[in-house]
Amino acid sequence: MPEMTNLGHIDRALTNISTAYMQGANAFIADKVFPIINVTKQSDVYYEYSKADMFRNEVQERGRGAESAGGNWNVKVADPYYCRKYAYHYDITQEEKVNYDKPLDVDRDTTEWLSQKMLLKRECDFSSKFFKKGIWGKDITADGTTIKKWSDQTSDPVKMVNDAMLEMAENTGLKPNFCIMSPDVFYALKNHEAIMDRIKYTQKGIVTEDLIASLFEVDKIYIPWGVYNAAAQTPGFDDTKIDMNFLYKGNMLLGYRATRPSLKQATAGYIFAWTGLEGASAFGSRMVRIKMDQLGLGTERLEMEMAYDMKVVSSDCGTFFTDLV
């Protein structure tokens, strides 16, 4: 039971207001960037075609009556995906059901609270899997000297991105089509003199996500606003001992992603969602209600579960920029 000084009963409670800090779905991007593949098995394999064999120019002129040139391509089994199950629960006692006054609704509040927990878990996994150094084809660190930070007005963000796009396209045959940038990077660009100078003659003359996407020549820019509390839980209602942080900070990912899962298609990442479990929906998520009379007559457990694996598929389809501000 949530710890309340009056045991959940509020004298003359106002039924039209309450306060809670809830992050909207638009603050998270884990379900928006990479194609989601619904799988019926917890683990399986997929195949990877050799990039070298695809891009080698081997066709030769055929002489009269001569054999044509021929060749071969190579395929290997990629590292298998494995959808781990993640779960979190809350036990609702009979006392809570009968003693709460409106606007408190223990079933609704628990469902929303668990949903927030699972969305945050999913976003933390996405950030740690895709938004860091050492996993993509190239890392570019703005050290402030040889590579200027974008918070430096003398830097040239557009040229830096253009150079990275040319390099990736030359290495993969694919032009990058998306960016993920942290909010502080977006605001550094929004207030950058070079960016404002480029768009001053546009209709609005205001730096927006769409205008930056147009300048960078990508289809979509994602700006995740998710935050988390790094402080440990303390007994009782105490919002003074918190450590709030953005999940994404100071960095940007430039990459190519497929619009949908398909055969013979390179993509920076895929998300495998185990939807083969009974009742599972997007991201292999499901909510179950379990009787827990052993914890007290009438006690019910609301448990939310997700099962997924997030995989970097083609690492050379990503360039990661760090310390941009």
C-alpha cells in the first residue's frame, strides 16, 4: 500500500483535482525509431549477407563463344535475438479498495503507475543499447579543439553532418535518413547563428525540428525528452531526495533505418517483440491480475510484463556524435 499519513482516506477530498508527475508517450522514442518485428519464439536466428560480395564490381565482357564470368556470395547466421522478460507488480489490498476516496482509484492508479515504470524501463534499455559510444561504425567526439562543439558559435554543424553522411553513404551505399538528438543538442542548434542564418529567409524564420531535418537532409529527427530519477527510494513521501536526469544528453545518432522489416535490407537496428505469449501486444507487453489471498483476503496483484530484444543490426549504418555541447 502507498504510504499515506492518513492511510489513504482524505477528509472532504476534492474529486476534480490531484497531482502526479507523468511522462507522456511523446517523451519516449523506443517504439518509434526502428522497425518492430513481432516474433512467436523467445529466441531465433536470422541471416546476414556479405556486404563485400554485394558491392564488388565483377561483371566482365563476354567473348564470342566464351563462358560468362561467374561468382558467389556468402551468407552467415547472425547473432540470435533473445527476448528477455521484464516485469513489475503492485499488490492491491482489500483495505485500499474500500477505503480510498475519489479521485483516488487504486486499479486505475496502479495501472498508470505500472505503465510509467515499464515505459521508463523500455526507454532506458533503448538509450543504453543504441545511444552510446563504441557500438556504431564511427564515433565522432567534439573535443572543443580539433572538433568544435555545437555550443560554439564558430562551429559548422551542417558541414559536420554532411561529411558524416558522405562517409556512411560511401561505406554502405545507403544515405542516412534519421537522427536522434538529445534536447540540449537541439537547443544548441536552435540558437546557433549559422543555423539561424540558413533559415532566416524561410516562411517562419524559426528553427524547428522539421527545418533542422531539412538542413541535415534526413527524413526524421527524434528528440526524446524522457527523464529518470537516479536516487534510491526512501520511506514515506519525500520528494526532496531525488536526482532527476535526462536519459539523452549531449549526444546525437545519425543513421539509416529501414521503414519496415524486410529481407535483404540493411538497417541500423531492429526491435524483436515476443508477442507469442498469451495476451501479449506491442513490445510483448501484457497485464495480468493474480489473486494473492496469502497476503491477505481479497488482495490482488497487478503485474505488467514486457518481452523484447533490441539489437544493433548493421553497425556501419550509424555514426554517433558525443559531447556536442
